[in-house]
Amino acid sequence: MVLSAGIAFAAPLPLPEPELQTGTLVGTVMDRETSEPISFAYLYLEEANRTITAHSDGTFAFSNIPAGSYTLRTTRIGYRTSTRPVEVTADDTTEVKISLNPTVFSSGAVEVVGTQGNGRGANLEHASQTISGTQLRQNLGSTLSATLDESAGISSRSMGAAPARPVIRGLGGERVLILQDGERTGDVSSQSADHAVTIDPMAAEEIEIARGPAALIYGSNAIGGVVNVVRNQISRSMPDHIHGTATLQGETVNTGGNAAVEAGIPVGSFAVQADLNYRTTGDTETPAGTLENSDLTSTNNALGISYIRPWGYLGGATSMYLNNYGIPPDPEGGHASGVDIEMEKYQLEGASELYLSNSAFRSVTANLSYKHYFHKEIESGGITGTEFGVLTTNASVKAHHRELGVFSKGTMGIWAETKDYAVSGARTPDSDANSFSAFVVEEADWGELHLEAGLRYDFNRMVPAEEDPDSDIGHIRSRTFQALASSLSAIYHAGRGYYIGSTFMHSYRPPSQEELYSEGPHLASYSYEIGNPDLDPERGLGKELFLRYRGDDISVEITGYHNAFANYIYPRNTGRQNTRFPSLNDYQFEGAAARIYGAEASTEIQLFSGIAFNGIFSYTHGERDLTPQEQELNPETPGVQPLPMIPPLKTTVGLTYARGGFQMGGKLRIAANQDRTGDFETPTDGYHTWNMFGQYRFQTGRTLHTIALNAENIFDTTYRNHLSRIKNLMPAPGRNISLLYRTYF
């Protein structure tokens, strides 16, 4: 019943079936060295937004594909990703043979497509990095943030096992958009360190990261980037038989376990997608002892159905995310027994795509979603301290065009959101937020030079339930913001695998409802939060320059970046004890001129047959200008001060050995001291940890099996993550052995 409502919600009127000239694309995926068929390869027909999985004999078939030119991307564990153009002819069958090269590279299934490609639907428009296959299995953690932590430039903000969120190049919170199947999550994880992201990475088919002009399709504020977890809850393609996976995972550091199953099922002209997931862990063990009240129990389930025809698809899905987890106790921070958080999110969504013939536009996509989010924070004695509720509705329409004038292809569209936000247990007023956006992203190719440009207009209005000119935090009132954000990217192919590129982005971020109106204790994050109703929008100017080389035996990428902000909004620890709650410090939302800049590098080098070296390097520097009032109070203080919660210099080096279906290796992770700290922030010492991993895959009949064994922090080293809000209480997790088994059917 709920699912039927979701489909009706997506499209209240039936769509006519336009006359389209269609064809069929069939083929076989084979090993280039042995000419043997490769089973269970993942194929993505980008411009048609169709995905399928190859059969156990390596064959595949895309049916009812509109005639035209497409890009076919093929990914398989243990092989280098293949991208090739294909032509589908009307009323005919096109046959292709795809040969994949075996690779020892751990990122062999990670395609850096940069500014190329035009994937839609569940996938991002132009992913700058895609994490899947071997790399995803090897790094799979209990949270999205932990799964991404091995990527260059990405760190993890944490406050225990459950509430972790990725930080990209020192930017987190509202500056990093987290999406699931291209849609916002509707949670409040960007607001505070104790709030979890409502996505379990176990269900991810792949994880994409996008920056630059493509990010403007999803928001004006994503100067840090867009992270999209692809689950394909609404199927865009018709499976020819039941396909799916079943997974079991366990780990020792918290006596945790996870079980998941997902399946795509064809039923006539309908494709049904089902996902079930359950995770439980105990308290986390550290070299200094047990981190009390760090357990979690969660489930993330979804059911979707799509009506798939030659003209496109129409579908709906319903999903549920429940998570009960603990925040460790802080005897000096307001709760000596810790805080328990009970979180729930229910979601309805609908999506449709209509292919167009005899038009400059290739297709039109529409999405509509509704999220009901609620969580409560339970203090000692079972008393409910703070409750958060958010009702979010999102709608978007996007049109994707073919070659149009000087542009080779592009996307334009509109997006709208309404958000009903309520807080109980603090003096923060209930409020509504209404947003509207219009955007366009275009691409052009001039010889070996590829250009992308994006423009997005945003209108935002925040409306508190009541105006209060005499509030302790200032004049609480409605606020309206509007601005343009823009981005330009260029990449030049210098030949022989060398590329050089640059990206500029002018971002815009209005202050959030929390930043404007918050007033009250937040025991779970050890703070008393004070909003600022007079905050102006945050504007950022980001610059990036990169050099990339891709060869058969070596890949290298070096990037430098600089982000300058006018009115960088953040909660400043004033060091003042709150008068009502002396155990909590006042955290005041303020805006300041700030700069965050740094460099990152990644490389993989095949040293010998079956042996590869890999390494990543990340450095970030953040600083802000002191306000005139601060300089007046401390005239001898320098005019700039470090920003808080900036990750230290980090590097990871490792070796990987691969032969056939077997892979093993080791990694050394090194982090430097971080003594450039913000107000009342604790510095952290440098550290190094050793990790090892092994994976084996084999096939029995029509089933592919993968087994992954990981050992993290082998020597049980005591270290502290600088981005952890509990680093003063306990060190980071100790030795952890995890075992994952996944079968593909």
C-alpha cells in the first residue's frame, strides 16, 4: 500500500507511450588474456541510464534502447574498467565483444571520468571518482565515512562508532552534500557531530564523488564535493532474470555483525528491487580500554518497483532506516553516563525518465521524494533531553540535451525543497525552510580540450514559527537569501596519457535553520549552541589545479587547491561556561573570512607481474581572520588563527599482490602532529598504523563468491583522530579483524 502510494505520488497521470525507434544491444564480456567469459560484470549504458549484470557465461543484453550513440562502461572485480562508445541501430541488434584487462591495481575498478560521461538517475552527472568492486569491498566500514577514509583528501569526523561523516579537503557539514541515488538524505547529520548519516554503505553498488560544475546540479553549497551512494532502489533497467547479492560481515573490535541481501526481480514489464540490511555492534575496544556506550543497532530496508518501457521508465520506492546508537559519556561535558540516540527515517520517492526522439533533447527526468526524519536523545535515567524532527519534500525536473550549438551535451533543470524543522528540549523555535533552484551545466569539446561550465540560481527563505525581537540570541525573524553560484572546469589531454586540468567554483551557502535559530543545550555533542539570526550567506571561491597520468603500469594524480571564504560560518567554542548549564561551553555560530588550501596526490605503480605499489598523500591548511573585536581584546595576537577540526597531514603507502582470484596486501598509514588548533581545541600527536588485507573470489555454477579478510591497526597502536569529538576521552579503535563474505547470483 505504501509502495503504491509512492508510485502514485511520482506520477498521478499515466504517461502515453511515444513512438520511438529502438534497438537491442547484446554482447559478451571476456578476459583479454585468456579469452574466457567473465561472469557478473556490471554494465552501465550511460546516456540511456540503463544498468545490467552479465550472466554467469559473460553474456548480456540491453533491450528496447532508443537508437543513437552511447557510452558503455563495464566494471568487474579484479579487472580494469572499460569505457567504449557503442551505436544502437533502430529495429536491429548490435553485438559487441568487451575484453577486460586483469589488474593488480586496487583502483582497477575505479574509473576517474573527471568531466566526461553523462550518467543520470541513480548516478551522478559527472563523477570525478567512483569507488566500487575490490576497493569498495576492501574498505567497507560500518559507516559511509569509514568506507571513504582511505581515499585521498577524505577524512572522517566522528563521535563514536555510529555518528561519523566524511570531511573532504577540510570541508564538512553543509559544504559536503551526501546523496543516495542522486537525492538528498533528509537527515540532520550536517548539523552536529553526534548525528549519524542515514545510509548504510553495505547496500552500495558504488560510491561516487563529484566536484566542479557537476556539483551545481545538486546544490550551490557543495564546494567540498558531492558524495552519492548508488543503490538503484528504483530500477532503470529490466533484469532478464533474478539478480542479486547476499552478504555477511563480522568484526572483532566491537563484536559487530552485519547481514544484507538485495535482489532485482523481473515481473512482466515491471522490475522489482528489494534490499534488506541489519547491523549490530557492541562497545568499541581501544588500546586504553572499552569505549563505553558506543554500541549500535540499525536496519536499512527498501522496496522499489519500476514500469520499464522503450520510452523510459516510471517507478517508486519506499525505504526505512532505523538506528539506535550510543554517544560515549563525558564526565566533564554534561553527561557522565552517555546519551542514547533513537533515530528513524521513512522515505517515499518516485522517479521517471522519458526519452525524446526528433528533438535536441535526449530525455527528461523527474524526481519527487518525501522524508520523515525523527530522533530523540535519551539522557541518564531514561529522560528525553532533545528531540529533532524534519519533514522534507524534494522535487526536481532535468532535461538532458544532445549536441546543441557549441555544446556537445548538457543538463538543465529546476529543483525545489520544503523543510519543516522542529526541536523539543531547547529554546530553538520550530521553523520552515523553502528553497528553489534553477541550474544549467554544459560541456564543449575543442580538439583535445574539454570544457564544462555550470550556473545555479538559489532562492531560500527561512521562516520561524514566531518572530521574537527580544530573544536572548537576537531578533528571531524570517530571512530571505538569493544568489548565483557558478563553476568552470577545463581539462586538456596532452597526449600519451597526460592530462592537465583546472576548476574554479564560486559557491553560495545560506545559513541553515540551526545556525540562525539554535538556542539550547546539546548534551550529546557536549555543547550549548547559540545561533545568530543576523548571519549573512557564506560565499566561497574555490580553485583547483591537477596533473594526471594514466598508463598501463602506472597512474599518478597530483592536485593543489585553494578555497577562500567570505563569512565562513562555523560554531566557535567561546571557552565560556554557559550560565544555565555550567558543564557545557557556549558554541556561538559566527561568520569569518577564512581560507582552506592544500594538496593531495595518489599513485599506483605495477612493480612486477602481480605486484603493485600504491600511495596517497593529503595536506590541508585552514585559517580564519580575527574579528576587529577579537583583535581589540588581544592586540598582540596575530591577525589570523587556525580553523578548528582541520585534519593533519596524512599519507598511506602499501603493496598489493594479485594472482587469479586471489589478492593480498598491506598498508602503512601515517599521520603527522596537528598543533595548528582553533580556540580551545586539543592538539594531537602523529602516529602510524599497519593494516593488512586479503581477498579471494571463485565461481560455483552460476554463483560468484568473494571473501575479504581485513586486519586494521595490527599492533594495537594508541592514537587519536584529530577530527574526533571524543579524542580527549579515549583513543581511536584498537586492533580489528573483519571478515566479509558476499555471493552474487
